[in-house]
Amino acid sequence: MWWVKIMAGAHEQEYSFELVGGHLCLDFVNTLNGSRDTGVTEEKLESYADFVSWSRQAGVISEREARRLLNEAGRRPTEAEKIRRRAVALREAIYRVFTAAASERAPAQADLKVLNDVLSEAMSQAQIVKSPEGFVWDWSKDDAALERLLWPVSRSAAELLVSDNLSRARVCGADDCTWLFMDTSKNRSRRWCDMKYCGNRSKARRHYQRKRDAAEESKL
């Protein structure tokens, strides 16, 4: 499949997340590899450290913030695990909300509640700050708040849901993948989360099936 571990000698190093969703909340959904439909999946948020790693790779936090959160999680492992489980619950709720929207169905109220509960907390921590370029959104300066990784994800999902770009959110067309992505093609014809992986694998399967069908026909 398309997920790989970065290796250095005999020691397994940080997992390299594929950020192909085109939007922060969709990349977050894609931290579960495989297909939710078939149940053949591979969890990539197995620890709070994984959540920190994804957040840093996705540009949510800096290296310094990541180190501080990891140190804090080491001091509060039970709370860190609760946050990780809440992150997984939020991820799956976001997935179901967006797949419902992609199918023009109403999302489950329970899923919206999961998102809105985190969003409510996030917005209570949001603030406007002055930057060299003007005014920008920022978060509470409590860098040690373990739950702070949830805030930008929930706001990202909310912003996309109420935007004109919601109709461009898609589910990968591969049978063994339920990743989400933004279809930014001009004719809105993109089918795969990533052509290098799911697209090429699908093309290879179709090619194999055509050859097999041709061989069967030649026997008739």
C-alpha cells in the first residue's frame, strides 16, 4: 500500500504522513489507512505522539511546540491517551459528515455533535492577534494544553463545511481506500486521492482484468 515507514539503520523512525487531502481536516481523516467500508484498515494515530507528529508535519504546530507537548504528555499519559481517543472519535465523525455531504445526505446529528463540541472548545480559545501582515487568527498561548491539537482540526472542518468548496470534497474511488480529498480539477473529474498510488493500482487491476477476459475469450 502507500504508507511507508522511514527507517534509519535498525531503528524505526517517525512515520511520514501523506498529506494529499488538500485541506487540513481531510488530511486528518486520512490518518486511517485502508478502507472503512471493508474494515481492512491501519491506524496511524496509535499514540498521542503520533498525533503530535501528524500535527507538526501538517503545519499545525512548530518543532518547539511539538517537543513541549510530548514532554507534557509524558507527565500526563492518562490524559494524553484520552485526547488521542477523542481525536480518533473526531476524525471518524468528520469522515462521516463529509461522506454524507458528498452523497448529498444529511449527516447524523451525533456526528455533528462530536464536531460541534470540539469546535465550541476551540473557538473559546481562538483570538485575533497582530502580525506584520495585519491581523490573523491564533490560539491561546497555553502551549502545554494537550487538547490544543484538536482545535485547528475542528475549525478546519467547520470552515470547509460552510464554504463554497464543500462540493469539491470527494471520497477516493479505489475499492480499498476511503481517504478524502479536494477535487480541484477544472472539470471536477478527479477520482483518486493520489494518482501515484490508488490511481495506478486501479489502472493495473483493470489492465490485468482485460488481459484475463481476452484470454478467456480466446479459449471459446
